[in-house]
Amino acid sequence: MYANSQKHFTAQFGGPDNLTIDQGDDEGVLLRTREGAPFPTSPNPMYLLASEGTYWNYVQGETRAEARTGFPAESGGAMNARSLGLSWSASPYSVNGILRLDASAKDIQFSSVDRGDITVVSASLSQETITWELARKQGGLPIRVVREKNGEVVAESRSRLREWNGTWYPELIEFYRKEEHDGQVPYDTIVVSSAVFDAPNLPNRISPATIGIDAGTIVTVRDMKSKSVEGRVWDGAAFITLEEQLKRHERGEWKTGPTHAANFDRAIAEGRVTGMGPRAATTQPRDAKTIESEWEAYTRKFIVLYELDDAQSQRALQVLAKCQEAARKQVAPHNDEYRQIDERLAKLKDLPSDERQKQQAPLIERQKAMLAPLDKIFESQLKPGLEAIPTRAQRQKVTDAKKP
């Protein structure tokens, strides 16, 4: 159960990789507001992949993704199917992460005792104790995990196990905590409807390509250690800058992946990639990185629309890169102020609607003023720069296609 409504997931792991696919609720909705209304997001499943120290967030069929780096090795980044039932909560961590085995690991005191067919294992550190009740005849898996602080049970999970074609695994897990109904009623429940292990058709590793991320995908990379956020291009093996992509294109070394190319063409056909530039007032202004991304989408649409050849496409991307660099220089002096306004806006979210809008208005107008020069760059540099590239024949073909 999730936010008082049932959610559906598919989980998969291979080698050190861990994948969770969010299929949405009973209506296929991925995210809802507090009031229960669907967020205006893609109806496609969301992939949450932890692989090679990077946590990927990608909605099927999209041209963009998010990646977070700098996670500790024990973190799964998403709900880890390997650890299902091993924690008192639906933990995204491996066993080491659940135990928080770090520099203080040597101070953890372990004990074990058999009680019939159950082995009880406890790990204690300072005032906290975690206890596992392991069913030896059912794969040695936990049927109960308890977390105690100062001798009081603060959270626990209870599992019903099942043998899935020779492999024991949870079928039902209920989660309890002290602050929810005094720990007497489960606050969350996971029901496993099917499970398959070591099937010959399952991959040994799960990579970004497995979930549809290939060369050309635009990625927002967030470093969890340095807290930096950067826009990058995925080349199929690593993150590169747009400038590096252009250099490879110049050398004839760049090839867009087939999945990304198909997703981009579909986005254009569905009208999800449109011309950018000055817009009508919105309740929340775009940020500079979003505008840069919109410019890239506009440029790629322009390349497709006019059927530019490789040399022309290279020129178009060079124009884009110069405009994006100009945009960064334009907004750099305002980055701290923009971030401070974002923080102030976030603090207003719980106010009554009328009061919230009243206090938001001047803050949003200030952010729009900071970004206004970017619309000028779009109109005076990007659009004219691109319009100068097509030949007369290419222009005429587009004009003819628009005629009724």
C-alpha cells in the first residue's frame, strides 16, 4: 500500500545491479497530489535502477533521464528486492546498509539462539537492537524483524514465506511502527504476486541500456556528495558534455542510439517537443537548466523538420552550444538569489491557497526577471542562427508541406 492506495511494482536484480519498475496505482497513475489528483506526468512506467554506483530515474519512452551519483556501496537507491523482508521497513539498502556497517561495525554485538525451528539473531549497538527470527526450514529467511531502542519495540516487519519453484521468498510482508496505531496495525503491506529466480532468460547484469537509456539521452546528473547538478549527455557508457558530443560529431565518431532516436521522433510526432521562446505567464517560472533543455529540444526538432544533413546538423548543434554557454554566463550572477527564492517558495506550500499565491507572486516575478535575458538570446541568436542553415530547397519543402 502507498499513500492509502495500492501501488504496483516489478523488481529485478542481477549481479550487483538492482531495478525497480514503478507501474503506478490501480489506474496506472505514478504520482498523485495530497488531494489524490494525478500529477501531469507520463503514463508510462518509471524505472529506478541502481548500477555501477549510479542511481537512475527514467520514465519509459522519454528523451531525458536523471542520474544520481555518489551513493554508498551498500545503498540500492530504490527498494532492493534482495533485502525484501530483511528489514523492519521497506528498506532500499542491502544487509550491510540495514546494519549500518561502517567504522563502528566492530562495536556491534551479535548473539544467536535456536528456538525450535527458529533461529533468533540479534545485533546490538549502543541503545539499539535489531532482531531477526529466521525460519531454518524455509530457506533461513526472516519471518519477523524487530527494531528496539532502549528496550522498546519501535518498528517491526512480519513475513509470510512461500517456496517459489524451489526458492523460498516472502509472499506477504507487513510493516508496523510505534507511532502508527501503537504498532498494533500494519501501516504498510507488500504482497508478492509472482517471483522467478535464475531463469535462463533473465540477464546477469542490468544496465541503463536495459531500461531504454542509450547514446544521446540527456541526463541531469546530481552528485550526492558534492551536491552539484550538471546537464550531461549519455554516450552509452559514460556521461559527457554537449561540447564533447559536438567534437565527436565533428570527427564522425558520434552515433545516436536507436532507442533514443525513436523516443525523440515519437516526442515530436506527439507534440511533446515544441518551439520555445517567450511564454504566457505561468504559476512557476522555468529555471535556466530547463530552458537550456528546451532549446536543445527545439534544435533537434529543427534538424528533423528541415532534414538537415550531417554537416548542417553539426552547425545547428554548434549554434545551440554557443547560445547555451551565453545563457549560463547571463544567469550565473543570479544563481544564489534564484536558489534562495526557490527555498522561500518551498516554505509557502502549506499556506492557504489565497495567501500562498499572494506571497508567491513577487518572488516568481523576480525569478522571471532574472531569466528574461534568456528569451532575448533565443530570439536574437538561436532562432536566427538556425534559420540561416537550411538551403532554399529545404525551406521550400517545409513550406509546401504546410500547404493545405
